[in-house]
Amino acid sequence: MKKSVRMAVLPVAGLGTRFLPATKAIPKEMLTVVDRPVVQHVVDEARAAGIEHFVFVTGRNKGMIEDHFDNSYELEDTLERRGKLKELAGLKADMLPTGGASFTRQQAPLGLGHAVWCARDIIGNEPFALLLPDMLHHTAGKGCLAEMIEAYNSHGGNHVAVAPVPDDQTHQYGIVGVKDRAAKVSQIIEMVEKPPKGTAPSNLHITGRYILQPSIFRLLAEQEKGAGGEVQLTDSMIRLSQSEPFFAVRFDGDIYDTGSKIGFLTANMAYGLGRAELAGELKSEIERLLKR
Ligand code: G1P
């Protein structure tokens, strides 16, 4: 019988050099899109998909993430005494259930494959979700990971979310070739990490959402260096795809790379416009600025 996907890994060890000086003292995952930290948006997506346990792969100076998901007794007490019950209920709803989060450290920045491998003992022998927190997947629908879990529940195996990118950007991502381009869920026939310009098998990029079998850890353990001299997750996925099925789940919503300045600013506008209480005023402000 297929094991269900209960656990998610979030690699949050990156230094955030693209966002200095903002990220000198603040983890990049704690920068806010509207009023929620980026990492909270990603946890929201995973909880909506039914994830019960979160494994954060952290690094130095990331303690704030741990505090964010913990109880804040003084704050809650103050809110209660001041009658700010709506804010209090919001904080409580965002807190992860007791025992529902684990933190482990990636001690050196050796690449995404290495970060995922750091979670192996906590994950054990279960399939797990992997969410790259920089990448926000925005949709009015049921959420990217929820769609993937649905696909996993019918097909089993391993899954990556994919979406098209302009041809001149394929060299920046993991790229997959699929059997049936028109299908929502299709078997993957080819995978390559950051193909040199002009060599990509398609324009479908890996968007940063995965469901992987624990057999990936045995391959990651070999820690061979790939593109950019880093231990690449995609390289181990290519090897795993020789013995296990791999599927691409097409994501049709909007994706924002909040690790880039334009992606971050656009995400703030998009998520702001998606909030009923902010949309009207924000739209007029954007229009006013555009008229200058
Ligand atoms: C990583 C993955 C790549 C994926 C990308 C999505 O690359 O290795 O396959 O397409 O995330 O953001 P990175 O952005 O860490 O270079």
C-alpha cells in the first residue's frame, strides 16, 4: 500500500546574499509578503495540503524562524488582556502543533541536495514533500502541493511541479522533458539541472515543489558535485528515475521567486491585490505611481 505524505522538508539555510543588506540580521525567509513571512506562506500551502510535520533545514542566524513558529507567551497574554482576540486567534492558528516541527542544521552550504540529505534521519522511511521557500506558488485554486498530493495518491512514485519559462531562462533552472505535454500529470522522460543555453529538452522548469521517496537519501549520500560545484538534488533525481517512476505535475498558477528583487516586489503586489481589505486602495496607489 502507498504510504501517505505526512512530512515536509523546507531548506532554509541559504544566506540570502541577493537581498543584502535586508538579510544581514534577518533570515531571507522572514521577509514579509504583505504581513506574513515568506516561509509562513509556504507552510500555509503545505498545511492546506495536509502536511502534519515540518522539517526545517536551517543554518547559522536562522533562530528567528524557530521563534516564529513557537508559542509567544508574553505576546499572547498581552493580546488577551487588551481584548485583541482576532489577532490572538490568528497567531494561534499559525502556530505549528506541538511536536509538529523539527529543526536540523546544514553545517556548510554545499547545495540543495546536501540540504535535503540533512533531513534523512528525521524523515526516516516515508515519502515526503519538499518545498523551496523562496518560490511562492499563488493560485485561487487548491494550492500546488495539494494538487501534487492528489497526483501522488493516484500514481505513487516521485513528483515535481513544473511550469513553462521563457526559452532564454531555461539555463537557470532544473528542466524536464515529459511524455504528454498537454496532460496535467505526465511521466517524465528527461531531467537536467541548469542546461547550457540552447540545449534544454523543453521549457518546463522545476518550480520548487517535490514529492520524493526516501530512496533519494541513499543517492544523495554519495554527494557527487554537479552544476555550479554543488551537490544537486536534480542529479540524484535523475538517477532515481532510472529505477522509480517520476511524474511532472503542471502548475497553472503564478510563481514568484521572492529571492529576486522583482519577484519579491511583484509578490507583494499580487498577494496584496488578493486581499479584499487592501485590494481597492492598493490598486489606486499602483495606478497613481504608474501615471508619474
Ligand atoms: C533549485 C533547483 C532547480 C529548480 C529551482 C527552482 O535551483 O536545483 O532544479 O528549478 O531551485 O527555484 P536554485 O534556485 O537553488 O539554483
